[in-house]
Amino acid sequence: MLTYWQAVILGVVQGLAEFLPISSSGHLQIAQALMGVKSAGPLLDILMHAGTLAAVLVVFWPDILSMLSHPVRDPRLRMLALASIPAVIAALLFDDQIDALFTSGKYLWLCFIATAALLFGGEALSGLRARRAQGEVGLKHALTMGVMQALAIPPGISRSGSTIAGGLVAGLNREEAAKFSFLMSAVAIAGSLVFSLKDMLGPGAIEFGHWTIPVAGMLAALVTGYIAIRWMLNLIRRESLRPFGWYTLAIGALLLIDQLFFLKVFPE
């Protein structure tokens, strides 16, 4: 049975890693393995994602209100819809393969190293476009970031890191790339919640001693998600993504060493 502290720890991991470019899905797999949690249960997973969605809504409510109030004048709503298409197509075509990736951590090391490569590559290529960086999301930016989001579906590949790097490479300025990436995450999380609602009605949805346990995880994800968004928006204006690249590279290397010699984290 999952404890309060385990739920809170998973919520903290979800909230921070969802918006920092380090992969929330990958870190959740590692956290569950280290705590000996075979399955957190669908209800906790759904509520933690609801918490991170709420964090985005709290931070960006003026932008969201503007988009909904002026869908024609404000192009961001159309750009968000366009950017969501590649991930939807990828999920429909590769649903079974994606589920298999989420149930095994055998190749998680490779995905973390891929995240590092994306962050290093995005920073390197964005330097060539820095003087011409644009402050408004256009068709090219939305499509590029949408494709990068589709590539980030496997656990260990950071969705925020991939989409921010894609925006930078496509010529978007740093702050706007981060903002649009977080708005994209809201659409993706909302979509996944809709598809996951059926799990709440299935057997085993509530596997806890008390319903307040998953709620504790949700609140932890909301608070830490809010902090992560605010911190990342401030950081991206003046700092590089490379430190996160070194971090994910180190995680990938440690997981690879474990897979080759120890099999302690993911023994199967």
C-alpha cells in the first residue's frame, strides 16, 4: 500500500520534473523503483497530472483568458492546436509500443542521454539564430515544437526540454519558447487526463488506505509545479539549458552502469 510520504515524494518529482527539462516520466520510474513501489495506481497518476495542469493554469491564466476571449486576434490558440497534432498522431500509431516503454526501465538510460543530446544541440544551434530570434510563435515554431513533443513521448525524454530546444532551433526567443512549451504541456496533460478518466472507474483505481493519499500527491505536484514554472521562466531568460543537459547525461550514464553491472534499479 502506498503511504502518504511516498505519494508526496512522487508528487514533488512530478511537479518539478514536468517543467524542468529533465523528464517527469523518467524520474517517476526511478523514484518508484527506488521506493519499491510497483504501481502508484491510476488515481494517483491522474491526480498528479491534474495538479501540474492546475499549476500551468494558475501561472498563465491571463494568457489563457486572452486566447479564449480573442481566438481570432490571438494566434496562440491556433498554434497550440497545430503543435498538438504530431503527438496525437504518434500516440495513436504507437500506443502499444509506448505502453511497453512505460512498464520497463531497461532502456531508460538511452532516453535520458537522448534528452541531454537534445538540450546540448538546441543550445548550440540556437546560438546561430540568437540575433534573429522572434518573440511571437508562428507556424514554423509550432510545427517544430509539436514534432519535438511527439518525439518526447517515451519516458526519459523530457517534453519541456525537447519542445524548448525545438523552439530555440526554430528561431523563437528563449522566454517565448519556454512559455509556449508550458502552454503545450497544459494541452497535452488535459488530453491525457480525458483518455485516463476511464481508469478511474476501473478495478484497482483506488488502492490506498484513504483517498487523501492521492490528493496529497496532487497537492505536492501543484505546489512544486508552480515553483518549477516560475523558476524556469526566470532562469531561461539569462541561463543556458546545458546544466540540465549535464544532469540528464549523468543520470543516463548511472542507469547504464547499473544495467550493465548491478541491475539494482531496474532488475527486469
